[in-house]
Amino acid sequence: MPTTKTPNPSRPRMAAVYASGTVRARRWHGEGDVRGYRPPAGWSAQADLTDIHPITGRALPRAVWWIVETKE
């Protein structure tokens, strides 16, 4: 029987800390228009429709939307 790891309530989860100028990319899986995306506080974002993976540089089978965020 597989065991599931439950978070320890006495240890708070540590948030990731990003340096200014850090760029991160993720695929848009949201419903509706990608222009409705609002980045988290302290980040700027742009949407990119591309058939090249923004991290690996490899060709994708079809063009998909990516959200590219930059830490301010």
C-alpha cells in the first residue's frame, strides 16, 4: 500500500526566493484568453505563442501559448 507524505503543520513551507531579473516560463493551460493572465506581485509577464520550447529550445509538435515572467 503506498504511503502519502503529509505536510508537517509545525514546519511552515518555505517560499522560493527569486533574484531580480529571473525569467521563468510556463505553459498556458488556462481557460479562455491568455491576455486575461495577471502575474503575481513583483513580476511582469508576457504571452508568447511559439512552436519552440522556451527552456530547452527544442521544436514542439504544434504552437502553444507560454507565459514568460520576469522578476522586477
